[in-house]
Amino acid sequence: MGDDSRTRAVRTNRAYDGGGRRALPRGAATAGALAALLSAAALPPASAAPHGHGIQRASTAADGAQLTTASRRGAVSADGRYVAYTTECGGVTRDCVQVKDLRTGAVEEVPVSGAETGSVMISPDARHVGYTQGVYHYFTAYVHDRRTGEVQRLWPAEPPTDTRYESSGLTGFSADGEEVAYTLGNRHDGSRHLFVRDLATGAEEQIDPMDHPGWITGGRLSANGRYVAYGTQTGHVSSSALYVKDRVTGETRRFDTAPDGTPSDGSSDIVDISGDGRRVLFNSSATNLFPGEPSPARRQAYVADLATGRIHRVGAAGAAAVSADGSGRFALLRQEGALVLHDLRTGRQRTVAPAEASATADTDAVARHGRRVVFTSSAADLVPDDTNGVSDVFVRRTR
């Protein structure tokens, strides 16, 4: 779209501060940098946590009773109060989307059409809940406004004409929940584009150029929505590249490169971008990003500092990033089978779910400052009286 009327509308309807950043409303998450990075020194071991310590089950009825059907795909608001998740409510092909208020115990069901639910997100301010619904590979993304009850379908009014599109997918919200990023794709010919929508005005901007080299991945927004981190994939999965676009200047830069500027030699994927847009957390199988260290035998977590151009490894060898908090200081890693909360400033780690819990987590699993982490597990010994024999969504308080 470049600077067409819809793109200009996005920029015109945003108030930016002196540095060109959109000013956030009072009380919104300003999300600082991904903090000072790790040195090359060995990391301290993750502190152990006994089962049940600081863990509560989020996917319950309003009175706290356990559910009889499986729940999964947890996402948490920035303040850690609200958890969105899916739970089976009409057989394995129909999931309900619910929001749990951890303070009051109230459970709110999001109005959905009843088709299979593929993913769920909650905006950092908890006003909007995003989800995808469809059948098989044909999914469409929606955003529900919890304040007004409005549901928006995430599909451009004027789709690109390079192919016939069949699905859309939600990728992230801005910190104030005013903007949302989503992809529009066709799995048959490998075409996928990335858009950002202003949820109040409906104005949209296409982030990637029409002549991009292939399949778009990622699509994470900085706190004020100015910066977008995404990847492109061409042909085989090993051919990929990661970018950050400045929506004010229009500049797009590739950052998954070796110190000498050589592009990465492996596949990579975006996990998150810091609130100020300076640093990006990602995973990669590349062997040339971190000189002096053994080449990764599998995907490894990294942080790229866009101001210095330096890339730093995160966690132990083989650790993969799953999620990051809004402050940009804490990263959730899968490390040696466990879910581990990693402090990017100090290198300290805390076990969220042990390896034997076989826990999984999604992109928006960490509350601001790492205070709470949401994950899914079928383990029966994480909380007392877990006898339903199905997966549940849990919240771990870390402080």
C-alpha cells in the first residue's frame, strides 16, 4: 500500500511525541527496552520450584470448580489480571473462548461462531480479545471488544490482487490495544501479507511490499505500534530473513545478520519486539550469528540490539524463546524440556513449569515485569484436586 490513503489515515490519526513515537495514554504500558543483555559468562541454573508453589488453575468455572473438558492456548493481560484461553465446549472441533478475571474469579465467554478455534490473544490492556476460527487450514481472525461488544473481522477491505486469499491470522496488539497486526495468506502458493489495523478507525496499512520474497511470518508491534518485527520465508523453510519496519519513516531493515553483515545462514522466527522497538527476541538455527560460540544443533534464542547491531544468545545452549513480557526484560524459554523465565538483565532464571509437566505456552504468556506466566499442561500434580484428566491452563506467580 505504501503511502496510499489508508496508510496516511493511520499516521494522521496518531499523536506522536517529539521523537516520532505515538504517545501512550496515561497508565498504558510504556514497555522499556529488553534491558541490558547477557554477557558471555555461563548462566546460573534455573531455581527449582516445588509443584503447586505459586501456581493456580485459570481455566475453571466461576466458583473455582474444575472443568471436565480440555483447555489450552492461554494468554495474559499486561497487568496479569485477565487470562484468555480456549476450552472445548461442543466436541473437539468446537472451542469456546473465555476470559478469566483472576481477581474476582468471574468468567466471561467471548461470542464466537462455533467453528474450530486456532489461537487466542488478549490485548495488553485487556479490552480486546483476538482469536482465529475456521475449519482445517481455512481460518479467519477476529477481534472482540469487551467494552462495546463489537466484533471485527480481520480482513482488508481491498485485499491484494496477486492471488486468491483464503485465511487470516492474528499476530499481535500494540500496548494500548488500539492497533492489531494480522496476516492474510494463501497456503497453496506461499503468499502471505502483513497488515496493521487501527481498531478505532478501521484504517489499515500493509507492512510488507507487494514484491516481498514470499511467506510473511511474525508481525509483532512495539508498545506504540510504530515498529513492526516480521520475517519472510521463501521456498524451503531454511530460506528466511527477519526485519523491523519503522511505520513513521517507512524504513525497513534486516537484522538477522552476522557481525560482518553477512545474512544468517539458517531459518529464524520472530518471538517479540521490545516496547521501544530497539530490541527483538527471536529463535534461529543459523550458525553465523554469534561468533566464538559452538554452532547450535537446533534452534537457539537470541536478542538483536538494533541500535548497536549486536546479537546476543539467550539462555543455555538449545534454549528456545516462547514469549516475552511487555517491559521487555523477561523472556520465557523452553530449556531442557522445562519452561523457564529468564531475566535478560541479570541472567537469573526461574522454573515456571518442570520438564515432567510437559507444559506448553503461547506468544503472549508473560505479564509485565514477569510477575505471572500462563501455560497449558495435562499434569495432575500442579494444583490440589486436579482430577479431570485433561489439559488445563495455569498461571504461575513468580513474585
